[in-house]
Amino acid sequence: MTPSLRDADPGLQNEMGSVSEAVNKTIGLLLPKTDLAEMRLFEAMRHSTLGGGKRLRPFLVMHSAALFNVDPARARRVSAALEFIHCYSLIHDDLPAMDNAALRRGKPTVHRQFDEATAILAGDALLTLAFEVLSEPETHEDPHVRCELIKTLAVSAGSQGMVGGQMLDLIAEEEEFDLGTISRMQRMKTGKLMAFACEAGAILGKTDGPHRKALCNYAFDLGLAFQVTDDILDVEADPQDTGKDTKKDKQAGKATFVSAMGKKQAKERAEMLVEQAIKHLRIFDGREKHLVDLALYVLERRA
């Protein structure tokens, strides 16, 4: 088995912290405070986006972009846009009509901190702001690159991606899914946005072909491994460690990798997926170290 995160790179947490700090600064600039009448909306948006989080997707954007010598400022803007999409999905996912969650990242969810209507509007505003950011020349001077970023993110986040996966997740409360359907659901729900995070670096670098394909394959396996470990954590972890409610999947009767395979096999599946993800990166001839270490982190994470 591939060595653990602690053996691979004890400094990964520092690198993740550096990426998080830089992207948070960009998010803060794109979400300025206001004293206008609608300030409650902006406060809810900031509560969601600046309230912590591992910033795994921005990490993938930044380090996939670095493989193609992309200007970090451009990668930070794409990272911020992707986080807006991710956070909007979390706001809506936590609503009473969906998961009815009380905690997110150790803090009250947006609808608990504010109210349901504000939470819905904050999610809507973050969704649309993401595409506004990608459309601006500051993201890339080439309009074709900007259009490709917008289209790729739209497909990844919409009915063929994250939103479609979320629909399957709701259906899974009522119907029994086999392992293949669970895998498809999670590839849509989690894997598609992770694939965009990696593919965005290649798009910004105007790179196509095998290198772009390798990053997409890496991201899909990584996203699936992330969801498998998430399902395991939902069963094993303490809410104080995860910063969110646990055991909700079982209470809702949702089909998960743990319910379909059991914990032991689920852990073995996560290990296999991480190994596969790392193999996809060999095409980069040793320049992929941070992406390898992130894959190991996903396997070892406890929150």
C-alpha cells in the first residue's frame, strides 16, 4: 500500500494552510462587507465561504495550474469561483428540505444562523457570482479560455454533475441502490467538481490531450475515495472532530458505500482508489508531489 500521509510529507498541512490563506484573501476581496440594506445577504455569503473548510478543491486548482506554469493570481480567482459553487451547494444541502443539518465546519449552518429564506438567497447569489468571476478578464485575458471554464464548471455543477448527484442522493433515501449506482451518484455529486478543479489548471494553461485526461482521471478516483472516507467518517467520527452532524446517512436510510459494502470493504475500496489516483499522475514525471500527498491525506483524514 502507498505510504501514509505522515510518512509522505509532514509539511502538507502547511501547504494546505498557505493555499487556504491565499484563496480566503481572494474570496474576501470578491465578497466585500457592505452597509447597504441587503447586508444580511452578504453576511450569510461570508458566513458560508469564510467559515473554515479544508479548501481541497482550491488546492487542486492551484497545484494543477502550477503544473502548467499558470499565473497563481488567475488560479486563485478560479479557486474562489469553485468555492462559491461548493459553498452554495452546502448551504442548500443543509436546508430542512434536504439534510436539515445544524452544524457545518463547527458552526451553525446558514439557515440556523440566519433563516431559511436568507440561506436560499445566499446560495443563489454564490452560484451566480461564481460565473461572474470566471467571465471577467482578470481570470484570463483569452475569452475562449474564460468560456471553456464557464462551460466546464456549469456541466460539472449542474444536472449532469453535482446537482444530478444530489437528486440521486435524495432518491437513495427511498430506494435501494446497488454499488454501481452508488458509485455513479458519488462521481456526479463529488467527483465532477473535483475533476473541474484539476481540469481548470489545464484549461488555464491551454493544455489538452493526455496531461489533461490524466488530471481528470486522478480527480475522479480521488473524489470517489473522498466520498468513501466521508461515508466511513459519518459512521465512526465524533461531530466535534468533523465539525458537522454525523450518523445522518444511517438515520435517513441513505445508500452509502458503508451500507453497501461494510466498513472493512469500504476502507479497502478507498485505499484502492487512492492508489489508482496516484498512478494517473505518473505522466508528470515527479512534478505532482503535492497532488500525491493530497490523495494520501484524503485516505488518512479524520475530519
